[in-house]
Amino acid sequence: MQSPSNLLLINGVACPCPIYGIEIIKSVVVDSGRNANGEVVGQKIGRTLYKLNNLEWRGLTIDEWDRIESALNANGFFAKVTFVDTDNSTKTITMYPGDVTAKPLFAENGRYTKYESCKFNLIDVGKVGEV
């Protein structure tokens, strides 16, 4: 069993540390265009958006993966996600899961017991506030 970490919480559920850590992608949304001289003019709108990319775990038991999947689905489509950013600050934002993949490794009595790999990414919805 992998021990939970405080690096990633989904709807309050602590996840084990992903095998490659957490790949944090930050996007700045800009309202831009070009002026009469062909120069780009614009300004930042909203806040920085996040994507937690390539979250992957190896060797999770059925119970560990079920706990993570249940956390992803606890509030329907959106999830309240808390993670440690690259500056070691803690962020809590509303996100949704991208493709969720699980590759079974072992089965017993017609039931999966362990997974070779489980993965997904989390994408910022851009909203401020609670899920």
C-alpha cells in the first residue's frame, strides 16, 4: 500500500505521491491583438490557470484506486483540488479530470486486485470559489 501525501488532495482525500511527481503547467490567459503598426498589444485577463499533468501511479491496489476515483467523482464533474505549487505554496482550486486510465495487472475470482498503472490529469476550470 502506498502512503498518502499532502502534495495532492482531491476533494479532501490525500493521494499517494505520483511516480513522476506532479507536473505543474501554468497558463496565462491574455486578451491580445495587433495595433496599426503590427505590434502585439494585450493584457492579462483573469488569473493564472493550472493543469496538473501526467499524474500516474504504479502498483495501486483496487482499494487505493477506488479511493482516488471516488474522490474524483465526489462532487460530480468538478473537484476541489489542493496541491503544492512550484514555489512551495499551497493552492486550492476547482478542477476537472481529463482522461482517466487504469491498466489492471492482477485479477482474482473475477475481480481486479492490483493495477499496473493508473493515470489522469487535472484541469483548472478557471472559476473562483467552491466546487
